[in-house]
Amino acid sequence: GNSVTQMEGPVTLSEEAFLTINCTYTATGYPSLFWYVQYPGEGLQLLLKATKADDKGSNKGFEATYRKETTSFHLEKGSVQVSDSAVYFCALFLYTGNQFYFGTGTSLTVIP
Amino acid sequence: KAGVTQTPRYLIKTRGQQVTLSCSPISGHRSVSWYQQTPGQGLQFLFEYFSETQRNKGNFPGRFSGRQFSNSRSEMNVSTLELGDSALYLCASSISWARDSPLHFGNGTRLTVT
């Protein structure tokens, strides 16, 4: 079946620390990959995306590279800020099934 | 451009009642999908509508239903509420199901069943 697995949270980092949130997927097809972010009391917002192997999505200092050989799409940021505190969701979309599949989310708290 | 609007923001119902949630997508978006978000399960796909037709459905019981109107606005209905239906219900709209067409989410409706 199709699924997304994210690293367990919560994650707590000090400001300016390096962030990695692991995401791996299983897909019966050729998915597009996304990272969404959810701030407290809000819905999810698209953070970045990649639609084919070796593509790198980037936005607001966050990056993720579509690795087909390892079926991974790990999220990274070189220097986190307090304002990055949120829940991060990895997701895949399969055109053949017309459906998004989301991971369970990873909560990030950045302390000053 | 207005975002996805969900109403109401909060609902409190008792077991056995039914509830209707509303979603207005971004103007021009014809696809609307619904998700249930709970702390333990993350986001679970409920269903997706495109041009008033349900195109895809998740693994939820028949108590969960939805519809889409000609103006792309959508409603979902939950009948015979159970305690386990307490969750944040998110609506998302999209231009289409293209490979790089992301979902745009509303802020959700928080349903509490007592």
C-alpha cells in the first residue's frame, strides 16, 4: 500500500540549531512529494514540494530532496528560529489514485 | 484572494446527534477534499469532490457523507455522532489533481462530541 512515515516527535531545538525531520514513503507508483506546516490554531500550509527524483524543494530556508533510491524526502533547515515552531507533515500524492497520503506529523518547538 | 473558509470553527455536540460542516474553497478551485485530524492518527482522508461528483473516498463508515454544490462549496455531514468522532476536520481545495497542484487548507472545524 501507500504510506508516509515520519520521525517521531516532539522535537525541541535551541534557536539557530540545525534541523532534520526524516520522512520515508512507500508508493505503488511515482509520487509527488510535499512538506506541509501547521501553526497553532491553523490549517496546513504548503512549505515545499518536489515532483520528480533528485528535485530539491526549498522555501523559507527549508530544503528537501526527492531521493527515489532511498524513498526519502527529509526536511532540513540550517538555522531554526522560534517562529519555526509548528507541526510538520510529509505527504505524497499519487496521480493514479487521485489521493494525498500524509504522515502523522512531527511537532517542532524552538526555544530561544 | 480569499483562502479556504470553514464554518463553524468550533462545534460541541452530544452522542447520537448529527452535524454539518461547511467549506468554501478558493475561487476557481473545483476540487475539495476533507480530512479528519486527530493526535494519534494524523490526517485521515475522508473524501474528495470535483465538479459536484465524489471522485475518491477514504476508509470511513457510511455515517460520514459529503456533497459539493455547483459553486464548488462543499459540506460534510456526520450522523449518529460517536465520542471517537471528536477531531479537527480540515477542508482543502485544489485547482486540479495535477502532479504539482498542492492542497490549500482551511483552518478547520473543531468538533467535540460529549
